[in-house]
Amino acid sequence: MAVKFDIQNLNAWFGSKHVLKNINMKIEENAVTAIIGPSGCGKTTFIRCLNRMHEITPGSRVSGKVIFNGVNIYDNGVDPVMVRRKIGMVFQKPNPFPMMSVYDNVAIGLKLNGVRDKKTLDAAVRRSLELANLWDEVKDDLKKSGASLSGGQQQRLCIARALAVEPEVLLMDEPCSALDPIATAKIEALIRELAKNYTIVIVTHNMQQAARVSDYTAFLYLGELIEYGATKQIFENPKHELTEKYLTGKFG
Amino acid sequence: MSRIIDKDLKELSATLYRMGELAHRAVLEALIECIEGKEAHEEVREIADTLVAMADHVEDKAFELIARFQPVASDLRTIKSYMKIAYDFARFGRYALDISSINKQIGGLRGCEEWINSYVKRMSEKTLEMVRSSIESLKSHNTQIAEKISEREKEVDKMYFEFIDDLIKCGATIKCAVSSVLIIRYLERIADHAAYICESIIYIATGRKEVLR
Amino acid sequence: MDHHKFRVIKDRLIQFLVYLALFSALIPLFSILYEVGARGFSTINIEFFIKPTPTVGESGGGVANAIQGTLITIGLASLIGVPIGLMSGIFLSEYGESKLSVAIRFLHDVLNGVPSIVIGVFAYALITRSIGFSVTAAAFALAVIMIPIVTRTTEEALKLVPMSVREAAIALGIPRWKTTIIVVLSSAKKAIVTGILLSIARIAGESAPVLVSMGFWRWWFAGLNRPVANLALNVFIFATSPFENWVALAWGSALILILLVLGISIAARVLIKGRY
């Protein structure tokens, strides 16, 4: 299978704090890769480096290469705005745009990129909501406020919003941690479906979720990549002692 | 750091160890019965039944741990292996019962040729040693003891085939031939299961699936 | 039991004192509303709204020109003050903390505290001296009063928009400036508009800076370089005049002013409630 991200010697800092240390890994295309590790190990920083979101924090710094579709996204000529269109992101707490309807939330990415034709927008909104398994639940009232949906629905709305601009990758930062088990199960099933056509990288502190949902798992500890491999192998027979300790709860 | 599951795993391990001791006793008693003619059938039967019940208990407990804790990595391998090992110990009990039944039904090795008796004795000792090794390696998940069993398993296999050759060459009374072949056969199976147990121990400790037979 | 009774008595006593303080504070408000309402209400008739200021000796008359003038002055002031205030507020909230931000905030705070008469004199020196007593000068003075208020309320409104909204927009590949203008502003628009309305209510009633920079005017709008009539000034000039009908007009103007300010404040409240 093809490689979507070729990450070489990735380092990241917050001010003087060295948060990611020499990460080298290749992320597979159209597969789900889970990033696990204890709090503070750098998992969120890591995925934020994949769509150049880390650098919007003042005082942050990145070095190394992230090669995506043959181009290092940190090269001088590369526009971060274009990078973020191809690599979408869903956050931990569902954050639909307040004061905007369901329709507007999904359409805004396209509208702000110059798409004006109502028919095109309508079709795109419908397509995205269908992809996110939300269409049936909202189709009767697309004008209602995004904030009036339940937590799980709001998160699927955010997924639809991200999918509307037609990215190739979906980065998810603990997308289910604010949701109840049923909503979580719906989103996990959605992730498996989306993986057929999108590359998905999901950060999770829930090991069982990583085991259920991912094809590959990477274990980060104190900013370093300790182990990376097929999920089946990692959860049945991890090679590294630290991984074994973390998975069996012997940390601390 | 002590985890909730550790207590249950320790209990399971202790149960298995007890099973091992019981299994060893059953096999020992059954062999003594056949070789020296001492009556022990009821005792062996009781132990065999107990071992089956204990194996069921271990399986149930293991399933409970899986449902409750969703174990992964070494915990998962341990639980899977404990289920297998419990089954292996129950098989020891079953074979012990079979051996004891030979004595009950046709009188064991009473009055048989000396060379047959001593052969069976030697093979019994080797097999019993393997049973003890398997219990020993279970105690501390010791892979070194486990790996050594491979050699002896091959020896027991060799002894099994050699005996059959010898028997055909030398001949014996039907009763002795039937008794001795059956006993040797069961000993070979017991040796196999002892090797299975050691393979499981290696799997728990290293995740590798080695064949020791 | 004694302790308990003592506590109950203390509790009731404090409650009584608190209510007393509340009513004491409300008494001036209600008495003003009553006085102005009673005296001003009798002045209100059709004539009041149609006719301009009467000349000396003329009977009747109205404040139509003052209403026109006040609206023009406020409108002009907003045209200048609101954009500047908005942009300052956006800058302070969205474009990072720096020495410049600290300085700007400090200057706005100082400006807020400058007495309005001083601002009027400043407008006089800057504008009136060059183009004469004019509505432009008054609008300028009022704009300067407005700016710190709009800046502060805009900044606060934008700060209330959670970072997650901005992050979501940036992660969609929306350029920074579009994120700010369209996404963040729209999320905060109710609060921002409320802030603007409140600043308008504030300047509607200013009299001192208007007097100094523009002066009194009895006629209709006559050009940007001439003064216009003003409700607040009407109150000032007419209240102490010897003519009965002028005094009545003063009360009427006061009533209109209060109703205007009240109306704007109520509109602001309704907007805030509407957020939910």
C-alpha cells in the first residue's frame, strides 16, 4: 500500500520545551493509524505538525520534514492554507461555528473558497452530511442552529464540515473523548467506513478504541516514537518493554 | 504498580499450579498401580474428575477476565495460555485414569517379562520428569526449563517407536503386549501434552509460537 | 437557641438595610423619570414634532430641527467612530500581544477617562478653528468619545469567542483574515452591535463638548460646515430662559432624550437575550 506521509526527523518545540524528538515514520494511505501514549507524550503536538497547525501557537517551532504527496509541507514555498485544505482536522470538543445553521456550517469552507453556485453548495452539503452519517438526522431542518444538536451529532457535523472541502486526510484529536458510549460507537463505525477513501490519523488515550478502530498503532512516550506497527501485532505481542508496560497498565 | 487484574491472575496461576500437582500425583499413582500392582483406581478416578472440574473453572474465570478487563499484550497471552494449560492438565488426569483402567480391566503388567517391566519403568520416569518440568516452568514462566523439554520429548518419542519394534521382534503374551503398548502409548501422549504446556509458557513470556515436539 | 434567634435578627436587619439602600438609589431615577415625564408629556403634540425652534416672542414651536440635528450628529459621529473602534478592537483581540497592544490599550483607557468637555475643547481647537462652529466638529468630538467604548466592547466580545472556533476555521484552510472577519466577527456580532448601541446612547446625551465645538443653532441643517440643532443643547439653553414655551420645549426635549437613550438600551438588551 502507498505511503501518505513520510515523516523524517520531526522535532517540535514549545518555546524551549522540546516536545517531539526525532520522529521517523511512514503513514499508510487509506488506513487508520492510531497514536497512543500517556498524557504529555506529544501525540496532539504530533498530529498538529501534520497540518501545520502547531505553528500557529506563538513561540512554537518545528524542524524536520513531513513529505505529503511528494512535497515537504514545511518547504519555503508551500502555503500552509493549501496544506490545511488537503489535510482536515476534527477536534476533541465538538466545535461547530456558533450562530450558524447546520447548512452554513458545512458550506462555509466552500463558500469562503469562492464557491457561489447554490446547486453546487446544496449537493456538496448533502454529500458531506451523508458521508458523516448525519444526513438522515438533519435533512428535515438544515437551517437549525448547529449548537442545537446533541454532542455526538455536533461531532459528526464537524466531520462533515471537514469533509466538505474534499481533503485527502482526516486528522482526529481524541474525537470521542467528550461523547457517550453510543455516540462513540457511531463515530468509530464512521471512521472505519471513511478509511476506505481517506487516510485517517487518530489520537486517542483510550487503548481499546485504538485496538478497535485502527490498522496501525504508534506508541509515543515523552516525545519519542517507541514502537510503530500493525495494530494486531502491537496489542498481542508488543516488541518494546515500554509499550508492553503501557498497554498492560503497569505505568506509574 | 498493582493492578486490579493482578489478583485474579495470581489466583488463576495458583489454581493451575494445584492442578499440576494433582495431575502429577494421578499419573504417578496410576503407573505404580500398573507396575507394582497396588490398587488405586478409585483415587485416580476422583482426581481425574476434580481436574476436569478445575479446568472448567479456569476456562470460566479466563472468560470473565476477558469480558471485564479487555486484556492485551502479555495479559492476553497469559489468559489464552492458562486456558490451554488447564486443558492439558485435565488430559493428564484422563490418561492417568486410562492407565489405571488397564490395571483394573486386564491386570496391568502383573507377571510380565522383566524387559517389558523395566522399559515401561524407564519411560514412566522420563515422562514423570517431563510433567514435573512443565509444572516447574509454569511456576515462574521460566522459558529455560521450558525449552529443555524439547530434547526429552524427542527421546520419549524414540522410546515409543523402539518399544513397538522390540515387542514385534521379541514377542510376548497377549495380555502383556496389550497392557504395555497401551501404557506406552498413553505415556507418549502425556509427554506431548507436557511439551504443549512448555510451548504455552514460551508464548506467554516471549509471544513466539515455538514447536517443541 | 439564643444564638439562633440572634442570627435570625441580624439576618433580617442586614436584609432591611440592603433594601433601604436599593430604594435610596432608585429614588432619584424614578423622580427624574416622573418629573420629566409629567412636565414633558404635556408638551408633546404634533406641533412638537413638526415645527422648528420658535424665535423670541413666538408662541408654540417644536423641536423638529433638534431631532434632525441630533440624528445627523450621532450618525456622523458613528460613521467616524465605529469603524475606528471596531478595527482597534479587532486588532487588540486578534493580532497578538505586543508592546504596541499594551500601549494602545493604555491610551484607550486614558481617553476613556478624559472629561468630555476637554474633548470638546480639543475638537474646537482642531476643527472649529479651521472651518468654524460646525456639526463636523461636534461629530468629531463625539466620535473621539465613542472610540474607546467601541474598542473595549469589541475586544471583549471577540475575546469571548472561544479559541476553538478560530482553530476550526484555520484547520479548514481558511486564510487568517477571512477567519477573523467572517467567522469570528459573525460569532460575536450580537455583542459587538450591543456595544455600538450603548456607545451611541452615551453620546446622544452629551452637551458640553457639543456646545464648545458647535454652539447653539435654531434652524434646520445648513451644511457640514455649519452647526445643527441639538436636543441636549435645547435643554441647556431653554431651561433657564424666561419664555414659558421655551421652558416647556426644554422639558419635552429632555423627555425625548431620555426615551431615546432608554430605547437604545432596551434594544441592546433584547439583542443580548436573543443570543440564546
